[in-house]
Amino acid sequence: MQEVLVVSEDVKTNYAIAKAEADEVDEIIIDTIKQGLSFRVEAGAGSGKTYSLNRVLEWIQANKWSEFQKKKQNVVCITYTNAAVDVIAERLDKDSFILPSTIHSFAWNAIKQYQSALKKIISANELLQPKECDMTEIMEIQYTLGHRYQENGILYLYHDDVISLFNTLLDNAKFRKIFSDKYPLILIDEYQDSFQSIVERFIEYFISKGVGPQFGFFGDAWQTIYQSNKACGLIEHENIKEIKKGSNFRSAPKIVEMLNFIRPDLPQRSAIDGFDGEITVITCDDYKGQRRTDRNFKDELPIEEFQIRLSKLKDQIENSIIGSGENLKTLMITHKVLASQQGYDKLFDVISDGLKDKEDVFLLFFMNTVEPIYEALTQNNMQLLFDTLKVKRYPINKKAEKQCWKALQERLTITRFQKSIDVLKTVLDSKLIPIPQQIEDYYDLYYLTPETPYSNTNIKDFLDLDYTQFLSAISFLYPESEFSTEHGVKGEEYDNVVFVISRGWNQYQFEKYIPMIKNGYPTDKEASYIRNRNLFYVCCSRPKKRLFIFISIPVDDVFRNYLKNMVGKENIVTYKDFIEKGNRNI
């Protein structure tokens, strides 16, 4: 008789166990909503946070309709991008009382009817007024996403003016009462990137007093990686219930085990079956030559040596390790040698730090607004245009309006191969695209006082740079490129990742700060520690299958001991051994 293999019902797959745990967390969230408590869902990388949010929304739509519709109340779901808004909206009924929205759209919808109050606030604050504004002529305040200007008795607001005005109205008790009555439940996705000024007011006026809307925050404090005082980071209060979501549906077990070592307060369980995962740390301890001594690159490999090693390392991985059809992503802090290779070296010389962190106001404007709009116009991609302008639908109905957009496209086709100032003038003249006030101010200074300092040069020399310098930098910084900055990949995932720890930016010294996760950190270094810790965690949590940590700088005993405990001594090799012995014989 043939023997029959019986599998015990107690033996479950990683996925089944992780899924059951995740479902239990979702039920806890729903039960917390039933109790009327505000809460924070702390969801680690790959945990399926968006799935939980969607489940909660489905439950609210099915169970809260009669309660909220009768009172003409709305549940708000604030998310980070217009694309995310559209995804949520598609899952809801057309007449749903749940309103998905970006924070800017939500804020404007909450305040736009208070025209008299808005005019009074703006009249008292010159920073909210366009140049040469006569407030006595203003009959209406509008929000168009374009730059701040006055025309035909209408004052058009700049993008972040809406946030400032919303904050000011929240300081008014009467407004807060009306606001609370209209929005009994507010859910916020990616809470850690929310405007700190708004979150502080939500806590002070509502949460701390146990009045007003119920709040649900979904996010991950350890994925706050942008250096901006606007982002709130971790939200904590005794009236906010913490709910931890520990399953990981992205990464293989060994990678999740490593993440648990890095972040033991939020342990995760891998939902991946059939592949354990691989982690390899590759040091350059074998290099005995002279290292660099120049500023920000002390102890780094010489440029040519760095290039050769990284190139051979990637070849080894692609040819001998990863499977067919798998992708490989290289994450690294923007390196000057790469700037030279990619054709944006002059831009790098001027705004090196701003380039590395994607914080320079001109870079952000050209990358996130001008170029996507140009692509949308060129390809007749209206959805991309709507997403970039942060509107659901842009009313391009009249022939004259279409002609204006067409003229902008044609002009940009020419000026994109001229100076940056030419592109900027084209956009300003069109009055079609939202423009930060800071850029407008610098534009004026270009003509009035061209010697005004800007980063490592002056504003004239900066804006006289060829726009192709920006185009080359943007091409490098977009996540579709072979390389990516470590900041540009939050929310992304890849089959295999090469995480490069190198020099080039004094604000990130992983070798110094990462051991502090276990050893503690000085109180005066808290900001630097959190900045390094969060970026390290984000980079280590991107791969699904394999993580290769390539360290081009010397590794001291403290950092080495941390790495040994993190990945195991057997998984730390020199570059020479990795190349010579290959992947399976190390």
C-alpha cells in the first residue's frame, strides 16, 4: 500500500500565520473606531498598511452610513498623493459620505466658505499677499494652485497658503465647533509626513480634550526621512491608542529577521514562503591603497576605485546570483562622481546637499511640477496633468484655454535646452502652473540684485546654468533609473537591493549612528541619530529577496560588531572574497 503523507492542521504557512495576525489587527482597529477612541496604527515596512486602511474604509461605508448621512456628516480620509486619492475613491460608492482627499484639498474645502475671515487674515499678514496687492480691491479669495497673484478683484492663493489659513482658522473656537460637527472621523494615511503645525492643533484642540473628531493615524514613524520641519514624525498622546501591525508581506524571512534586530519594538513576521532570503555585507577591508582626504569624502575610496568596485559588484550579482526576470536596485547617497557621470556636475557643485536630499526648491519645482506637466502635455496625458496639478479634473474646455496650454508646451520645448532662467520665465509668464513664493522672490532678485547669494554661488550664476543640468539630475533621481538616492525609494520595493554606505554627505554617517540603536545616543545628537536610523531602516526594508550592503569606507570595531549581530559573522565578506569566490561558495 502506498504511504499517504498527512500534514498536520497545526502546520501553517508563513503567509497563513501572518495573514491571520494582520486580520486580527484590522479587527482591533475597527473595534477601536466603534469605541470612539482616537488611534495610531504603527505599521512597519511591508506590513500592508494600505490594505488595513482600505478594510477600515469598507467597514465604515457598510456600517456607518445611516449614522453619518442623516446628520450630513463626512468621514475624511487624508492621503499623501492624488493618485492615492483616486485609488481610494474607486473603491467607494459614488454617493459615499467618505471623502478621500489630499491635505491641501481638504483644508481648502474646510475654509473656502469663510471669505470674510480669510480676507481679514490675509489683510493682516503681508506674507500671504502678492506683490503690490491692494486688499481693498479684493472681492473673493480663490485657490487655483498657481502662484499668488491678484486679478479682476480675485486674490489667488499659493499652494501652502491654504495650510497657513487652515491653521489660523483652527485657532478659532467657533470654527472648530463647526469643523467638528461636519467631520466626526478623520483618517490620515502616512501620518508621519503630515504637517506638524496641523497635527499639533488637532492634538491641542481636540484629542487632548477628548472633544471633536475621532482621529485615526496610519503610518510608520521610522519612515520619516525627509529633512523638513513640516513633517510631524511620531505622534504620541495618552488619548491616542497605539495599535502595532507586525506582519510583513514584502520581504523574505531572513530580511525580516534583520529588520526585527534593527527595530525590536515592532517585531514582524514574514508572510513569504519558499525562499528564506539572503543578506550579504561586503566591506572594502581588502583595499590597502591611499584613501581620499577631501572634504565630505575623508577615508572614501578613490573615485575610479569606487566606480570599478561598484560596477563589478553589480555584474557579479546580476550574472551569478539573482534569478532571471528579477530586478536589482542600487541605493546610494548622491555621489559627486555620479554627478559627473550623469551630467549634472555643475548643479552638484552649487547645491550638493540640496541635491542629495532633494530639498532644493528649484530642483523640486522642476522635478515634481515642470517636467511632469511637460510630459503630460507632450503625451496628451490628462491624468498626469491632473495629478501634477493636484486636482481631480482641470477645466480645459474653452479653445483659448487649450491654446494657452499648447503655447506653454511649445515654448518649453525650446527653453528646456536653454538656461534655467528661460524655463522659469516661460512658466511664470503662462500663469498656469503653481509656483512657490520663494522661487518668485529669487526670480525677482535675479534681475534686481543678481549677486544675491544662493547656496555656493549667486542667484544669477545659478539660474544661468543650462537647464539640461537639471534634466540630467532629474533623470538620475527618478526611481525608475538604475540608481536611486536612498531618499527616493520610500514606499518602493525591489527583488534585490544594493545598499551603498559611502561618504559624500556629512549629515549621514551610518557607521557612527547605527550602532547607537543598540548602544544608546547622546541627547544632543537625537536629531542626527533619528535621521540616520530612519534612512538606514528604509533602505534595509526595500528588498523582497536579497540585500547586499556595500561599504566603501573603513569599518571600525563598533560598527562591525553591530553588523555581526545584525546579519551574522558568516554573512560579512570582503569585496575581494565576494568577487573571487562567487555567491554560493563564500
